[in-house]
Amino acid sequence: HQDVPFEVLVERLNPTRSLAHHPLVQVLLAWQNFAGHDNSAPAAGLALGDLQVTQVPVDTRTARTDLSFSLAEHFTEAGEPAGVSGTVEFRTDVFDESSITALMGRLQRVLVAMTADPTARLSTVEVLDVEERTRLDEMGNRAVLRAPTPIPVSVPELFAHQVTRTPEAVAVSFQGHALTYRQLDEAANRLAHLLSAQGVVPGHCVALLLERSAEAIVAMLAVLKAGAAYLAIEPVLPDVRIAFMLADAAPIAALTTADLRPRLNGCDLVVI
């Protein structure tokens, strides 16, 4: 808005730029409830002396974010409520029309339920309709139960087979730095032994506070080789969110870099 323009936000926050998505947000919900936001009540429009200003819709055929909902409340000339309508703007390389139609139906379903009983808990509001819930039940439950049970194979086992087949093939490449399957396996083994020496055993959880990098893949594989589960934490998250994730998952140790080490100060766990 006029007090905090978008350009100022981008300049102050200085987010990581990407051509694949918006630098700040990917989904936007706007509630237009200011006077004269539509032409349903011309008397409420902006007036500048003898000059009256009314809204002229402009179709830019571009999407500012991946998904944008713009909802507006309407009133009659007498000031009585006349419903809510809106538009949806979306990137066609991310969503298709059927997906957007389904999202609109779910949003409408939630709004109807909330207005019908404003005291209801959000957890009781049905987002999916009966047909969607039946389809998900078939895909996620019944189809799985009917499928033959595969022989369980762990990720480290699958990775070991790949190392044997193509040891010198590139496994990870990031910003000019590449690791072959053999190099990745050796690095992960060294780190897995270090984790075991620090008391990590199967069933434990290890937090990973790492930037996107080849080393992050090494850390993930090392934790799995040690028999533990990893908790991936984005460094861009605020401290309060990181603290909540650590308290909730209760990892026994954390892997991070020297630059990110201060983010874990005060946490009761081994930091490697």
C-alpha cells in the first residue's frame, strides 16, 4: 500500500531472487472493502470536486503471483449487503483451469460453513466435498491396501546399489560443484560415523539447518545411513519457528554450518 510500497519491501528484505517464483509470496488473498471498489454503488465512488472517478477493469493477461484471490463485498444503493464476489488470477504454467475451479469450490465451501456457524472450530470445517473425499480415500487407502506388498528396501540400500552400478557418474551438482556417487557415498559414510560417535542411533532424529547445497544432500544421506530421521529446517525461518520445530521434534543432534551455528544458541542438543 501507499505507506509500505512493494518496491520498498523488496529493497529492505532483499530476498533471494528467482525467475521461477515471486520473491516474497506465491499466494495472495485480497479483501477489497473500501468505498468505490466496484461500480455497484456509483455514489460511493471517489469524487474530486466536479470530477467523478469510477473503476475501469483492466485485463493484463499476466499473473503477479502463482495464485491470487481478489474478493469484494457488494452493497445495494441503499447500503444493504449484496453478497461477495471475486476473481482468481493464476499462472498457467503452475495451475490448470480444473485445479482452480476445485480451489474456488473449496474456498466457497469454507466461507459458507464459517458464516453459517461463526463459533465453529476451524478443524470441523469440511474443505473437501463428498466426491473428493471418496476419491482420496480410494487413492490413498483402498488402492494401497489392494496393492501387493513390496519387499521393503531402505534408501541407503537403494543408494548403495546405485553406487555399485555407476560409481563415477555425477550424483549431485550445485553451483559448479559436483559429486560422483562414489564421492557422495564416501562423504556420507564419514559423516554417518561421526553421528554415531555422537550418540545417534536408529530411531533418533537429527536436525539439519543448512542452506541449499551439495553438502545438504550429504547430510541427509548420512543421517539415513545412521538409521535416524532428519528434520530439515530452512534457514530463512524466524527463530521462533525454528525453536518450535526443535521442541516439537526433539532431535538429539543438529548439523549446520559455522555461519548458521548462532541460530541454534540456547538449544539443548549436540550441534555438529
